Amino acid sequence: MPFAQLIIGPPGSGKSTYCAGMHQFLSAIGRKSSVVNLDPANERTNYPCAIDIRSLVTLDEIMQDEELGPNGGVLWALEELESQWGWLEGRLKGLGVALHLTDSYCLTLPSLYISTLLLSLRSMLQLDLPHLNVLTKIDNLSSYGPLPFDLEFYTEAQDLSDILPHLLEENPVMRHPKFEGLNTAVVELVEDFGLVGFETLVVEDKKSMMTLLQAIDRAGGYAFGGAEGANDTIWQVSVREGMKGLNARDVQERWIDRKEEFDEMERKEMEEEAARASGAVGARDGGDDGGEEEDEKMEAMKREMPDSGVKIVRKQ
């Protein structure tokens, strides 16, 4: 049984970057993976596609042939894919976890955050799959200015009524009783379902990718075994035994409160690692010189020995 991730999210949320980064990360830890592109508008991919909808239909062709705009073209392409379901079904074995990616910029404005909550809840209810919501590009948050709450408030999505006063400060129009009542109803709806929460992601950071993959494997069942060819790997055992990842407070400290300090620490560590690697190469080169000296000594000994008719050959 295969395990899969269904990546969804609005334009610019980091879907392609995530696919490329996760493909590289899985390869690095020895897990086979294949990427399927179901976006007909995705013109360039920096990762290998095992299945690509563009081999069936492209957005440019649709817009030209059907005289449609970009949004209409995407809908037409999805309808075409549905009508050609056998084409995809023969290439897919199943789906596992849905990942809904959202740019963490949404945290900077209360209205954007509330919209993200509602969209995430809708996706969870409609897809009917194990579901994780992910805030991407967390490393950019520190450049947007201070947030009214710690990161944990946004990832836990609880006590959402606390954000309503900040929504009124964002836009005076929201003070109208009509909008005020609507916003209150939305946050109460999200709280009543109690489903929405967020993971965080910095694609370029190994610890961040490891933490997210740990959550994905638990949600999809990979970590708990029971599937042929996927039992008791080192990764599964680590996840089952509670491998330590990053929580919201760790992410807050690393990428928001002390980002420059941690960046400098990591830069120095990389320089030290590069220096150690360079030293190891030098040591190996020095060993090669020593080998040449041994060859010269052996040749000298051979010249001094009387010729017995036996040829001595040194194994390389």
C-alpha cells in the first residue's frame, strides 16, 4: 500500500517549492517517492514528475482552443481529467494525507488569518482525508513586523475571539455591526468544529522538514506500520518512540525572536564543517604522498638486493 500527500493551496503558497524540497528530503533519508503534477498551469517544475497532467492537457492549449481565461481554463482541465479518470487511475494506487499550504504572510493581517481559517476548515470537510494545514515561509515572518500574538496562538487556533479587537483596528469598516457579527460567527464556527490547526514549515531547514514529515507520517499511518514494504524502518521506529521535533515555541525562537542570532550560529557551523572537510582532504592527500615515499623505498631495496629471478610486485 502506498502512502501519498495531496498538496493544495492558493497561488504563491509554496506548493512547487514544497514538492521539490520534500522529494529531496525523502531521497536523503532513503525513502522512495514520486511526484505527481495535477496543475495544468504549472509550467516549470524543478523536480521529476512521475505523472504529469500536462502530458494530457495544458492550460495554454485550453485557453487558446476554448477561448477561456486562466480560471476557466483550470476548471476545464479538471473536468477533462475527470472524464479521463482511467488515465490517472492506472497510474495512482491511492491517496494518504492532504496538505493544505498557506503562506505565513496571512498571520500579519487578522482578516487574512480569519479567511485562512475558514478556507482550511472548508478544505478539511470537503476532501474527507487525513488533513494537515501548513504555514509555509515561516523564515520570512520576522521581516513583516511584530505579530500581536505568539506563533502558538496562530498554530493552535484556539481562543479566536481574542483576535477580533485587532481586526477592528485593521480596518474601521469592520466596526459596522454587520461585519462585526459576521466575523464573530466565523471564529465561533471554526472553534465549534475544533478541527483547524497548523504545522509550520521552512523548506530549506532540515529540522523543519523532519518535524513536518513526522506529523505527516502519523496522520497517514505510515509511522504505525501495517503496510507491506513500509514496516519498522529506522524512521518509523523513531516516530513511534516520540522522536523530538520542533514545537511552535521552538519555531518562534528560531525564526522570529532570535533569527539573526541563529543564522549567524549556523553560518559559523557551516564554515567549521567546511574547514574540517578541507582538513580531511588534506590529510588524505598527505597519505598519498606517504605512499609515494614507500614506493621509492621499495624500489631502492629492490636495487640493493641480488637478482634472484623472482619479480616482486606490490599490490595497489
